[in-house]
Amino acid sequence: MEIPPLFKQGASARVRVTVFALLSIVMLVVDARMHVLGTIRQALATALYPFQTVAMMPRDAATSITDSLVALNTLQKENRELRQQQIVNAQLLQQERLLAAENAQLRKLLEMQQKVPVKSIVGEILYDARDPFTRKIILNRGSQQGVEAGQPVIDEVGIVGQVTRVFPFTSEVTLLTDKDQAIPVQVLRNGLRSVAYGRGQTGALDLRFMPANADIQKGDMLVTSGIDGIYPPGLAVASVALVETRSADSFARIVCRPLAGIDRHRQLLILLVEQNLPPRPQPDVVDEKSAKLFKRRLRDSTRDTSADDANATPKDKPAEERKGAAGAAAAAAPGAAAAAATTAPAPAKPAAKETTR
């Protein structure tokens, strides 16, 4: 088939491939040997650079968007991880601070335990008592650990309270500021003794029934006197915060602040004090024979007094009254005041009838 004249364009393809291959080899040899094509190459690269940049813009834009999305996702993930790590670190930091505080508190309690001359154990506060009108706490030590009712509870500074109820594994402690709590104290400066009473929810103590001229000043430290046989002497209790005296009042108003950490610490020291107090003396008992003798004497003296009053003149009547009262007082036996109060009005009627006759 004959090729149309329109498509006849010079040499054949094989010839052109051969020519161009030979030309390429010659240019490579000349460039490698003589280095004459470097300038031409740089000029061509400079001329083609704008076209390369325009051709690479879609690819660069796609790569930039992909990198931005990947970076955003990575940053969000790292942000979440860092936030979680921050929460964990904050919790660990708080626990570390709590442990450090507990460690310091236990070290102070250990030093206090060595200073106190009696045996003691460390107790931890479990919770507060349910009654909102009292100041009580529950410790994790009970009768199984040797705790008994009445034993004092202290911290590294001073008195916190007293054990009031004991269970096998727990115990109830009434704080020093409870309204029903009282503790014998003395002023460290001059040795003046008194009793401190709790004021309830105010968290303070009162020194009641102290004379207005008592030698107590603001800032005085109160310590346990030890005369009750429960609290060891010399333990810090409170400091005087307010002293008010009025000319119209017989007693001074003295308010004290506890020195111990009543509402701050979690570990406390229980003093295992053995309460070997002597029994209280029994009240005087009046036997039946003494009571009857006292009633008979009182009845006789009442009759004599009534008869003398009926026969006496108005001028001498006050003197006779004093004489009868003195005789009745001399006839009274010790410890029989109650019997006198109950029997005195009864014989008054017969005496009056006899006088009338």
C-alpha cells in the first residue's frame, strides 16, 4: 500500500532513533571530558523552573493539606494524653502532699510518744459522730488494743479529748470543746488551778467561776494539773484568748483557745493510762436509833419553845426565840438535816393545843 504524500516526513523512525542516540552519546562524552554543557544546563533549568513550580503546585497543595490534617490529629491526641497525664500527676501530687503531711504528723506523734511517761498507741480518725450538737470522733482502736473509757487522747501539741465509749475495734472520743466536757487545768505562769469547760460548736473553752481579781492574763498557757488522776500533769490544753471583768459581776469571763489540732489532724495518740483511783467515800448514813433520838429531842425542844413563847411578854419574846433556836441547833446531830426538815412541822400542832389549854 502506498503511503499518502501528506504523511511522508523525512527519514524513517529507525534512522532518527539511531541519529539521536549517537548525538546523545557524543554529548555525554563531550560533557564528561570538556565540561562545556554546564552553562547550557543551568540556563535551561532556570528557564524551566517557573513551569516546574506551576506543575508541582497541585501535588504540594495536596501534601500540605494531608500534613496539616495529620498534624492536627496528632496534636489533638497528644493534648488528650497530656490532659489525662496532668490529672494523674495532680492526683499523685495531692497524695504525695497528704502522705508527706501524715509522715510529718506521725514523726511528731512519735516524738511526743517518747516524751510522755505512759504507754500510748496511735489511732486514726475514721469519721465524726452523727450527732451535730456534740464534738465527738471515732478512732480505729478499741478494747482489743487496750483502750478503756476515760483515757486521754492527745496530739503532738496537747490534749485533744477523752475516750468516752469503747467497742472491740473502735472507740468514741469526746473532744475537749464539747459542751459536756471538763478538764482540770492550771496556769503555767503562776500555778493557779481551775476547771476548763467546753463551749460546744464555738470551738473554745471557758474558765467558769473564777474571781474577778484572779491573776489570769491574756496569753497565759493552761496545762493539765493532774489532780483528777486521768490526765498526766503538764500537758498543754489551751491559751487564754479573752479576759473580761466587770465591777457588777463577781466572776470574770475568761475564754480560752485549744492549743491542740482538734479539727486538723487525722492521727492521734491514745494514752493507755491505768485508772487506779481510790473509791469515793460513802455519804454519812444515819441509823434508825439516832434518827428516833433526834426526832424526840427536836419534839421536846419544840414544845418547850412553844410554851415559853405563849407565857413570855412581847419584850422578852425575841430573846426566848433565840434561846429556843440555840437549843434546837445544839440538839441536832451531824448528818440528820433531812430528818429535821421532814419532822419539824408535825409536832407544832400539839404544842399549840397544849398552850391553848
